Amino acid sequence: MLSIDVVSDVICPWCFIGVRRLDQALESLPEPVDAKVTFHPFLLDASTPAEGADLRDRLRAKYGVDPEKMFGRVEAAARESGIPLDFSKVRRTPNTVAAHTLIGHAVEKGTQRALAGALFQAYFLDGRDIGDATVLGELATLHGFEHDEAIRLATDATELAKTRQRGFGCRGGRHHRGAVLRVRRSRGCERGPTGGAPTRRHRQGDGVRLTSGMSVRS
């Protein structure tokens, strides 16, 4: 069994790209690998209000530059991985604590990986507000949840507090870009995660880079 822990936020485009490249890497192996992928919450911006905020206003205030100039590079990287990312569809930056709460509960339903993928797609490709409980309830019902159950989890103060407690985030003013993946009991890969030339087998302590700001460690 190959266990892969993914620490990511479903509104982080580099996380979306990294997870897609991970899927492609696993699919490209010459022999099928029994991989268990587990998602853990990362709060890209823990200060985002519950109702969310305008994405461009938020980025402009944070970085002091025109956000449109930032989007092109990310869209190009996404297209290289087969993701038709178009930031003109992405208008809001939602609070993702409720989304992460549902992702956490999806483990017991066996749908966590699929739900995380659906949330990435809903936000980045469909332009939906995944901080809205109604949207979350709709998506969760397609992945093993009862509608009332999903709404309760997405709005329950105790559940949300537990998720915040478990969540990783930016510390000390540092900006972390992309997902972090930890591979346990890995037997190595014969081909690089993004395709291309084969790589050496990785042993404990070795890192395999998937994309900028993202690595796999065994």
C-alpha cells in the first residue's frame, strides 16, 4: 500500500495542478499501484471572512499588483496539466473551512478523493462559490452524504472549529504555495511525476518535485 497525504486548499490553483499531476503520475506507472490518498486541510488565507471576499480585491490588497498579471502564469501551468483554467470565471475567494469539514468526513464514506476533486472543479472550472453551504450540500450529496447531513456539517460551529484546529496554514508571515504531499512506505517511481524521463527510485528523505512549491517526500 502506498499512502499519500495531501495537504492542500481547494481554492489554491497550484494545489489543483499538483493533485492533477499526482493523478497523472500514478496513472503513468508501468504497473498499477495500490495508493491511498488522504487529504488534510490547508487554509490558504485563514483570515478570509465567512462570507468570502472579492478575489481580485483580496489579491490586490495582499500583493499590491494587478491580479490579472498573476493569472496568466497559473493558467499556462494548468493547461500543461490538462486543466482548462480560466480565471475570468473565478470571481470570489471563499472561506474554505466548511469545505474542508466535508472533505474530512468523506473519508469514512470512501469518497474523499472524489469530493476534493469535485470541489476543485466547481471552484476553478465552474466558478461556483464553494464557501456557500447550499453549493456544498449539492456537491456532497453526489459523494455519499445526505443533504441535511452535509448542510449540518457545513454550518455546525463545533465541526468548523475542529477543522480550523486541524488545519495547516501560513505561519510567521510566510507564503506557502502549492500542496505538500507526503508519501509513506513508497517503493519508488520509475517515471517522473510529470512524465518525461525516468527518475531514480526515491528512498526515505528523498524529494520528488511535482511543480513549483510542491514536493513529495517519502
